[in-house]
Amino acid sequence: MKRIVLTGGGTAGHVTPNIALLPRLRQLGYEVHYIGSYDGIEKKLMADYDVPYRGISTGKFRRYFDVKNFSDPARVVKGFFEARSALQKISPNIVFSKGGFVSVPVVRAAHALKIPVICHESDMTPGLANKICLPVASKICCNFPETAAQLPADKAVYTGSPIRAELMEGDRNAALAFTGLPDDKPFLMIIGGSLGAQAVNEAVRAALPGLLDTFRVIHLCGKGKMDPAFAGTEGYVQYEYIKDELPDLFALADVVISRAGANAICELLALKKPNLLIPLSAKASRGDQILNARSFEKQGFSVVLEEEEVTTDTLTAAVKDLLAKREQYVAAMASSQTADAIGLITSLIEECAK
């Protein structure tokens, strides 16, 4: 029996690509195990997939002052020994890491035990956790050609991100029935992530009169961010969060407005959905979403508006122009080299596991 340990957590984007790999790994004969934090989002997300789960202690590495900087190193050290013990019991052929701070003790423990490691970096530039892991990785998968160019040539592989197969299997008619919207105009979908994006929500609602001239609008606005003032607006529906019906909504959408998290935009690429990206501003992040968005713009996959550029007029004009050039964007995405990220990554796993 071949065994693999998956790790990664902290956000859904560090877990869902691991979930996407599960069917192919099982088809290849792997017994799959997961090591994550005691009670992180990864534990909740993996609960539905019949994968043995082991929790370890974890701490966050920060570039800024925080009182937890004094206690978290001890948690990381504890996590290293817990991960080492778990790996010795599982005895995997390989570890695949999707990143996040929980992955650091797992990857480092695997290296200490001479277990090969493959890391996957979602963003254009590696975060601090992955920077600590990359030196001991056998291979480093990445979502952007620019990232591959900055990494050791013998390690970097431009793969794109694994996408869950069910996202490709949406039913347009089921989405029409679910939303109750008439099928008489193109469909615009807005996605702000599971927590929503307030700046995007406000911009979309301000632009609704102009958008509804052209589109039927489906707005996934995030937990607690629905606005009752817009309930019943003709041609517009809003939801806090969608899980089971998401593939159907993607099948219905003609164009999409989204944040520029790496996992989200790779899903849009795989689904060939023309998109307007509004990345999280550099004031609220390390700027990785801006870099992600500009890469997709350069490759002809996306239109980009930074938060500071968003007005009712710029948003409306950008989305309508995107619709007019829809086929051009679909063609660019269809020519992407990362059409089979799952196949590429599992081939690397097979190669390194030997």
C-alpha cells in the first residue's frame, strides 16, 4: 500500500486543492492521511472525505510585533515533534504540502525523517511559511510562470492549482431553477470569498442600476453581509454563502467579478469564465492578490481594477467591456498550459515517491 500525507491549512485555499487531488490519488492506489491543526478549517473541511486526520500544535510566524511571537515558537516546536511522531506511525512514501503555517512542522519533520516532500505555492510570491519549507522540498509546484522563473530550475514546476472535479459538472438549468431568475440576459456572478468582501459588495450594489440594464446578477456576498434593502430587486439575487449549488451557478455565469485569491482565480481559469478581478489592497495584505491579478491580466485571462480605481462608472464599464470581449478571454484561458493540474501534480508525486 502506497501512503501519502497531505498537509496545509489556515484558510480554505490551503485545503481545497488537497481535496481536489483525493480521487486521483485513490485511483493510483494511495492510502491518504492528513495532518493539520487541532481545530482549524482544514479539520472541518476534511471531515466529509473519510481521510484519517491527525491534529498537531501550530503557531504563526509574523514579521511584525505581537505578544504571541513569544509563545508561538514553542507551539511550532511542539508541532514538529507531534508531526514527526505521526509520520513515523503512518510511514508515508511522500508528503504533499499546500502551505499555511501548519505545514511548517510537518514538512520539516518529513525532511528530518528523509521522507520526500512536494510543496505547492499558490501565490505569485511565496508566503513566509512556504519560504521556510521550500529549501527542503523535492519539487515546488506553482500557479504562475513568473513564480517558476524565480525558483531553482531543478525544483520548480508550473502546474497551476488542482480544481475539484465537481466544479466542472454544474447544471445551468438547475441554477436557473435555484435562483428563480429569468433566462433573458447574460448572467453576472460576484464572488467575494466565504467571508465576503465588503468593498466589492458596496461597489456592486452602487452600480446595480447600470449592471441590471445588461445582466441578471447573482451576488455571493459573504456571511452576515446580505443587505435587506436589496431584497426583491428585480434581476438580482444575493446569498451569504453557497456550497452545493456553486457548480451550477458557475455553469450559469457568463462573466464573474472576484477577489484575486490564487485558488479562486485558478478555478475561474479552469472553468474558462471571463472575469473582472478586484484584488485585496496592499494596505490590507502583503499585496499578493495584486500580483496574482496582474499576472492573469498579462496572460489575457482577466481584467483588473484595483480597489482604489473602483467607482460605479469604472466597474460598470469594465464588466460590460468584458462581456463584449468574452470569446477573446475564453480562447486565452483555453490555451493555458495548466489544463491538467491534477495530472501534472500526481505525476510528480508518483515520481518523487519512488
